[in-house]
Amino acid sequence: MSQPIRIGRPVSVLVILALAVAACGTTGPSTPPTIAATPVGPAVTLPPPETSAPSSPAVTAAPPSSGDGVVRDDSLLAILPSDIDGAPVTVEDESFAEAAADPAFATNVDRAAFAVVTTPTDLASGVVAKLREGVFGDGFFADWRETYNEGACAQAGGVATNAETTLDGRTVYVTTCAGGMLVYHTYLEEQGVIVSLFSLGEGRYGERLIRGLRP
């Protein structure tokens, strides 16, 4: 690709959760058993939040709406579990608006939706992106992951390790940020969809969303 893809605001709700986690005395998540990761650099230190936890409505099949060439289609989030232990997976509006304004994202992505699920101690947030016909390839996916990882880990000490594993029969790429946050990517070939998520907290919400993907 001639220019990197910005994938919304991968840390847009991270500040909110980080202080809640710290207040409860909860440390970042451990690394998945199949992945050896040795964090480097400083642990994540985040500024105080400006808002309370997101209050987006629960995911519904809202009519798609366009944004600079890419269509917002919240029905894509039906591929995700509807909740984790009763915590609902909800639409994350601001991330779509920012991603859709990026020419590279709009050029390569036909439809997309962003989601978030939070509790006082856990967070997962990310994107379900339906690519345009003929876009996907190994090089494209590698560039996508690198760009997303850099953004997600920017406030979590930077990227520490990258690994590839299998979760419920799917190839999943897992990045560990130096501050302990985990980032997950998988491609669903039949649907032509990339799912990218970042996760913080001992509940391992990102991994659980990836494991719970529905065909």
C-alpha cells in the first residue's frame, strides 16, 4: 500500500478503563499460553479520563450509513458475541467517524463497524471490516496489523512481541504491548472480513470475542 491505514481510534476508550483497573488493583493480562512474550520498555501510564464509561446502545442491525466512501454497517457486529458474562458489546461511534475520514481506509474497506465491551476491570474494543473485492493479500494484512498494533500500543509502552496462534481453528495474530495490553487479528475468508481487537484486563475479553466469532 502506498499509505498506511488508520483504523479509527484504537485507544479511544483505553484511558477510561486503565484507571478503573488500577483502582481495583488489577494488573494487565497475562500472555496466552502458546505465546512467549517478554515486555520491554516502561509500563503504560495514562492521563485521567475526561468522560465516564461509554454509554453506546447495544448492538443492533441499524441501517448502514456512508462515510467518505466506506459504509458504516453495524450489522457486521453480529459476527461478535452479543455480550461477555452479561457485559454487552456496544457500538463505538467515534472510531468509525475517524477511520472513515482516512483515504486509505475508505479505499480498501467497503463496510465497517466498531465495537466496545467494558466492565470496571476489563475492556475489549475493535473493528469488523468488510474489505473491497480483491484487496486482501498477505502483504495487505501484514500492513494492516502493523498499523493497528502501533496505534493500539502507542499508549501502552509500544509493541513488545508479535506471535501467531490458533484459536478455535482460526489463525489469529496476537501482539503484546509492553504495558501488557493484547491485540488480536483474524481474517474470515468466506466473509472477506478482518476482525481486529485490543484487550486489557484479566478477563481476556479480546480473546473471548475472537473465540466466540459467529460464521
